[in-house]
Amino acid sequence: MTSKNNQIDDQIKQYETNRGAIIFAIPMQLFPMLRGYAYLIFDENSSPAHFTLVDTGSVSPEANRQLETSLTWISEKISKPVDFSTLDEVLLTHGHIDHFGGCYQIRQHSSCPIVIHELDLRILTNYEERVVIVSKRLTEFLIEAGASEKSRAEYLEVYRMTKSLGKSIDNVTTYQRMQDQLSRFKILHLPGHCAGEVVIKLDNILFSGDMVLDPITPHQSPEHLTLYTGLGHYFESLQQLKEWSSGVDLTLAGHGVPIRNLAGRIDEIDHGHQERLGKILDIFKKPQTIAQVSEQLFGQVTGYNILLALEETGAHVEYLYSRGYLEITNLEDLEENHKLVPIVYHRIR
Ligand SMILES: [Zn+2]
Ligand SMILES: [Zn+2]
């Protein structure tokens, strides 16, 4: 074995379900600042033996290379042919490019089913349309959030650049259509972080995508940007997962470390958001915009992080406003102009 393969040996972790399916965790550098995983499941007990890939990494050449090299390494390890052409199916946890970006590479070598929840289907099959629509919604959101014109142009440039990495993919199918073929998996739709987020259970192991992560907290953005996202849906999904996941001994997430105590981690994440909601209510004792609140919560951040901070703040403000904790103090501006203006919120006493 070459020294390069020895290096992979240190990185690829192996797990086994209580029925004997083997899971290889494939680490990847998804973007310069983001690491994460795809998981290859080798199920010799299902007949015929099955190779399933859960998530695919990003479009970055480095991640693509890591995925391909890892399959070669696994092939040597289990002494069976494993490459893109031997995959039986690709299961996607959700429609974010750090999870489905590897599909472009896989499609060049395989016609196996690529499966995603129907609410995220158009992101893959009509990618260009998605970029246009989201850019438009994002522009509206940034104006209403009170972000400056200069920074708005900056955010959108970063956003378009990241998104322009993708393109539409043919022959993508949904969990609904594949129910019979995927009966050995249990799939649960948990919207919030992403509209079509699903978690996938195989025996006593759960693949949580970005629904539950450790130690980072899954990113939230306002439902105003994409239906079925938003903090309200996410809270409901957390509780639903807590009830549904009894019997799960290990959770393998899209980023971060494996989770042994899923219920405990769900409580921590829930608690973190409740605390942030309380802090935001406190900040709104004085009328202000989402951009002003975001700066107080996250300080001076730069580049893409400004957008992430604004979306995260926006998700919390939307949650509070839609449940009657906040009011808008500049209704006349909104009414008069009939065009988009920064919205100023205030806590209702
Ligand atoms: Zn995600
Ligand atoms: Zn992710």
C-alpha cells in the first residue's frame, strides 16, 4: 500500500450496524473553510449485496478527488470492485451543494438512481432557475434587513459565485418514487435547515445530514427565502426526530463528529436557539433592523459569513415576529413607497 493510501487509512472510519452492514465515513474538504462527510454503505446481507452512497460532497476538485480515491481505498480494503459505476444508488440528505455537488462527477460514470426529497428536487433538476429565484429573494431580504447597498452587492457576488459552481442534473428521482426499492432504509422528512431535508435510518445507525450536527449548530435562514425552511419548522423537526429516533445508537452527520447521545444533542441545539431568541428580544427593547441586531449578535464578520449571520438572525426575527413578540415601527415607510425599504422591528411590551 502506498503512503498516500496509509494517510487515507487514518482518515476513513468504519462502522457496522447491528445487522452487519458496513459504513465507511469518507472525509472531504468541501470548501476552503468547510469539512464534511459522505458515507458509503456496503450491505452484504441484502441480496444482492448493495453499495449505497449517502451524500456526495461538494463540487470542489479536491472533494471530488477525495471521494474517488476513497472508493478505491475501500475497494482494496474489502477486496471487491468499488467505484462510481458499482454504486446501486445515491441517497441525498438535502439539496445543499456541499452534499450533492459530487453528483456531477458520479453521473459521468453511473446511471444509478440519485434520490432526493421532492421539495429539493428542482434544486438539482432546474439548478439555473433556482439560482435566479434565490438571488431575487435574497436581494429583497437584504434590503428589508437594512444591509447597506455596498455590502448587498458584495453578498450577492459571493452567493452567485458559490452557486455558479453547479448545474442541472438529469434523471434525479425522489424518496416517494423509490419507496419500494429503498425499503431497508427508514426515511423521515424534517424540514427547517433545508426544505427537503431527510434523515435516513439503517438498522441502529442514523444519517442526519445537516439536521443535527455536533459541535456546530445547523444554519437557519428565514422561510421568506424558501418555503418549508425557517426556525418554526426546524423546532418541530427537532422534536419529531427525538421521538422517531429511539433505537438509534449512533448518528453520522454531514459535518463534525459522530453523535452518541442524539436526544441530548437535540436538547442542546434547541436550548441554544431558545437562548438566542431571548437575547434578540432583549436587543429589540430598542427599535432596529435585522442588520443591526445581527452585528450585535455576531460582531464584525466578513465575506460569506455576513450573509450567513444575516440569514441566521433573520430566521430568529421571523420566528418572533410571526408569533407576535415583535411589531414593525415604520409601517408608514413601507406603505408610502410601495417598494422595498428596511424594516424596523420593536419588542411588544
Ligand atoms: Zn445544509
Ligand atoms: Zn452541509
